[in-house]
Amino acid sequence: MPPRILAQPKSFPMRFRFRCGGPRFHRRAIDRHDILVVSTQAGPSIPRLANQQNSRLHRICSITCRSGRTERRIVRDREIVLLRSPGLRYPRAMKLSQSIRFCTSADGTRIAVASCGNGPVILRAAHWLSHVDYDLESPVWRPWLQALSVRNRFVRYDPRGCGLSDRHVADLSVEAWHADMEAVAASIEEPRFVLLGLSQGGALAITYALRHPERVSHLVLLNAYAQGRRIRARTEAELLEAETLVNFVRIGWGRDNPAFCRFFTNLFIPDGTPEQHRWWGDLERTTASAEVAAELLSQMQGIDVSDLAGKLRLPTLIAHCRGDMRVPFDEGCRLAAAIPGARFVPLESKNHVLLPEEPAWAVFHAELAAFLGQDRRVLPRALREAGLTPAESALLDLVAEGLDNRAIAERLGKSVKTVRNQLSVIFSKLGVHSRSQAIVIALSGREAG
């Protein structure tokens, strides 16, 4: 089928020619630092994109540009990402930038800290997998950065041994992680901030909030737990399972064997797209070595803050996915019961890390906005400048609710083809090229206030 250009400035200096079997294009004066997205029914092979001006025939799923280097990625929508001219500008909706700095922990370990957005600070406690530089291009974490930085300054950091923080450190203990968080929090000039704990980051957040109640205004825990897997084991089989997982990480971490990759990926994002699954496998190789990943997991399995949770006295929001395969739903219930006055929100999802394509994403972010008093409806700049018609705005709201094209067609009494065509127009106006990016923009309008 002929290509559908999703984002093409009027002055784009490129001519396209297509023939059966794949796109053929000629290009001139194309800078390698910008991109243009074109959707097509290209074949499955991914040849290297030549850097010369004259391109030959290519059968491509996608090509992305990072730091001046040409990289290749496959996406489920079979999109082609082509380089575009240097004089053209990205749509505002596509912009996301961050600043990275470093602080020093008590033992001299260098910790990488990243922040994006402006406003009240949300500090995310460290968790197992983290790479603050890689997150920007991640189909899993980039939507989180976009959503949480709409009206806030979202601060996160890489734990020791991971990402841009010092990789070669002797002490990977939980106490060292606490010291790292103390150093990061001390570098934040604002007197108070919202503390966000995901997974094992919840235990770090609980401990810090108890030690420094004057710094934490709100506590938010998502798919978190008070006791690590080894501590909460009640039988020999459960204890063996915890130890086996550590050994499995030690021997299978970052390997190209698809069996290992599927195992780890399905623990965190079983309902993710193929692109998200591929990225998660890449994250393993990028973030930390197998030995560091295994040692950190072993340390996290020994966490126990169950006695500390009951001593907290601050506004607390706890959300947990019912089908979470990484941390049982009951662990979230126990935390909510232990922390006085905590609000508990069950989420209908199997994912340990929420994804923007699922309804639970909208539920969580709506609850978070209400909890922080940021739930007044104000259209962000991307939506205001897109010029959507009332009908297009209504369709975008249904997309944000997690409905697929068929469900939207049934709701609006339209054909699936009509819905698909209208979504193409909406994506073009917003300057996005995927459903998840459109959802992030739509939800940012609900959260802004």
C-alpha cells in the first residue's frame, strides 16, 4: 500500500517513489539529527541506511537517530523513520528534554541524577532497572517522563552499579542504596517534594519518609512491597523460588537467548508490545552486568520495612495491579493496611510497570492527579495548538480510555476504517506517530491544573 506520511513539514526536501515490495526513496540535504516518520507496509528485513545522499532501495521497519548515530529498530506498526532536513523543527508535542548531573554518596560513589519539567518536585526512589539516559528513548519509560513532567519537575536517579552511576562498586547493600537516596534528596533545593516508590523503591521511600518527614509532602507507592521475596517466603519451596530467580539472573541476564529474554520481560510487562519487549531486553544489557543485577536482586529480596510502615504519618497513595506477576497484589493490600490513612487503588493490569496503552494507566494517573491536587482540566499547549475539532477531541478521549479502534467505532457508530482515518489526522495534528504518545498528551490535559 502507498505510504501514509504522519509528520511532514511543508518544506520537506524529499521526493518519494514506491514500487511493489518496498519503498524506494531519493533524498537530498538531509541532516542526520532530525527524523521524519512514514508508515508503510515495508518488508521485514532491515538493511543498513547509507549515509550518502543517494539512497538505494530499502525494505525497512524503522530507523531512529540517536546522538548523531544511525540506529535501527523494528516497531509493530511497521513504520519507517527517515532522516529529515536540519532547518525543520519538531512539533512541540514531540519535545522532551532533561538535565543530567551527578552527586556523591557517603562512600564517594558517583550517582547520576536526571530531571525534566518544571514545578513541584516528584522524586522517584531508585529501583532495580534504571538508566537515566536510555529512558528518554524508551517506549516503556518515556511516557512516564512525559506524564510526570507536565506540571512537575520529575527527578530520578540511577542506583549504584547501574546506568550512568558508578558501575564498579564493592558495596551494593540496601543501606548503601539508602545513602545514595539521602545524597540525591540533599541535592534538591526545594524544601519538600513528593516521593514516588515503584516496586522495591517503595521500601526505600518508606524509610526515607520516616527518617525525614520534614522533606516529604506526599508518598506514592506503585506495585511496591514491605517485605522482599526471601523475607516473605513461608515454605521451603517459596524460598527456593527466590534463590532460583537470583541464579537465573546470574546466568541468563542480557543473553541473546529468547527464552531468557521472554522470562524476564514477562515478569515486568507481559502485556507489552513487541517493541516494548525488545527494548526491555536491550535495557538488561545496557543497565548493569549480570553479577550486579543478581546481587542487587538478592539484596532487594531481603528488604523488610513492615515495622516502619505503621509509623508513617503523611498523605499516602498506594496503587497495585491485580495481576502483577512480579509483586503479588496482596503485598499492596498489606502496605495499605499498615500505613495509617493510606488510600488504596486496585488496578486492572498484569503489568508490573504500567503502560500507556492500558486502561489502568489512565486510572492511576487520574488518581495521582487528584491526590496531588492537580486534577483541574487544563489543556496543555500541544492540545491547544493542535486545533482539534470537537469530534476529534471526543475520539482522542476514547483513545485515552484505552479503547481500541473497533470499540471506538461501536461507541461512535462509525466504521473501523473511518476511525482509523480520523486517528491518522489527529496524530498528524498532534505531531505524534504512535497511539501511546497521543494517550500521554491526552492524559496530560487531565493531570494539568
